[in-house]
Amino acid sequence: MKLILNSFKRKLTTQRIAFIKLFFCLALIGLVACSAHQPSAARFPDYNTFVHLYSKQSPVVAEIYGQYAAEHQGKRVRSHFNLLLEPGKRAYIEILDPSDRLIHAISLSRNRISMLWPADQTYIDEDANTQTLKAILGLPVHPDDALELIAGRGLNFPEWQESKTLKDGWDLTRGQFSGKVIATKHLSKIQTTTPAGTFETFYDRYQLLNDQSRPTRIRFEVPERQLTLELRINKYVPRPEEPSADLFDLKLPQNSHKVSLNQIYKGKPLLLE
């Protein structure tokens, strides 16, 4: 009787162990099945899809108003800005002091960059390229990329190629340029490395403006030059009418005179002069 009882107990123990194993196996299968049917966490699309969606967006001419701040080697300046923008194509920027007096006016297209100093009625008009944008704005960047960056749209992505997929973005290249794009729900950080230097762009405080989610704070940092530029957007007003040919040009005073960039550039971005 004792032997049968021990045998029964061993058999029961074996059955229990087998049942437990079966239970955990079925539970594991159930968890895998459930996770397969659950919607995955929202992720940015692959790069080709992202570029396709980006290219389908129709850039809208808009008036943008807000606060401007610049810090260079520990010295900080605050003012206001008015920006007339056709993303990726043209921009006209006015920097005003706290009393709304015009300090600088800048006109930028893919081919030309001009800057006016109203106080002494001087201006420059130069080819737009990486070197002139570094000298004037402080950012070593292609003009078409600059026109997208200040619009809160990142880079001119169709001109960039993906070199590596990251967990939350991509490594990109464009000729001698390279970029690291961080994108979770929105574009949030872009590190751009060029032969003329490296800078970072940060986007945050997204809001729905003109039926699109746009960053209302844009910050550029150039660590090697101890330079930070920041735009905080208060108002975004679309302009549905077709822009005229001269809408983005500088409005030059009657007695203004032209100087060359080589004459006045001393290593400090002219935007901060």
C-alpha cells in the first residue's frame, strides 16, 4: 500500500509539473499573440516615406512674429523679430530692439543673401553659400537648408541621403555634409556637421498653427563659437496670395551705400554686430 501511495504521489507530482509547464507555455503563447495584435507604439516612418510626406507638403508664405535672443561668448541680446517666409525658397527677416526700432534687415534666397544696417544706411549683397551664411548668420549651412530650418521643417531632406537608421531618427549625408536627425513624435534635434563647422538645431513647444503641428521654439547652438540663437514664435499668419517678385527684397533707404562682406567681417557673425 505504501509503495502504491508513493508511486501515486510521484505520478501526481509529475502530472503537476507537466501541467505547470503546459500552463506557462500556453500563457507565453497568449502573450505573444496579444502583443502581435496590439497596435505598436507610434514611431516616425522610415526615411523614404518621411521624405515623400515632406515633399508633398505645400510651403505656405507666412508672416511670423516673436522674440529673438542671441548669446555669444557670454553676452546676451534680446529683441523682437518679424519674419516673412516661403519655406525652402525665400525669407525676409527684421530684427527690432525692445522699442521696435529696426536694427537689421536680412533677405535670403537660395542664391543671394543681403543685409541692411538702417542706422548708417549700409548694406551688403552677396552670393548665398555656406561661407557667407556662416559670416552673416553664424551658421555654416546651405541656403536651402537654412530656409527650411528657420521654418521649423528641418533640412531640405530630398537633397540628403540616409546612411544609417537610428532608434529614433537617421544619420544623413549630403556631399561633404553629414547630419544626425532625432525624431520621435516630431522633429526634435538636428546635428549638422560641415567642413566649416558643426551646429545643432532644437525644436520644441509644438503647437497647431495653420492646421499643422509646428515648433514655436527654435534654437541653434554653435558650441565651437560659443553662439546660441533662439526664435520664439508668438504669431503665425498665412498669406494665401501669390507673392510678388520683390516681396522678400531689402527695402533700401534712398541714400544707402553698399559695402563688401570682406570689408566688414572680422570673425564675429554680422547678425550680432
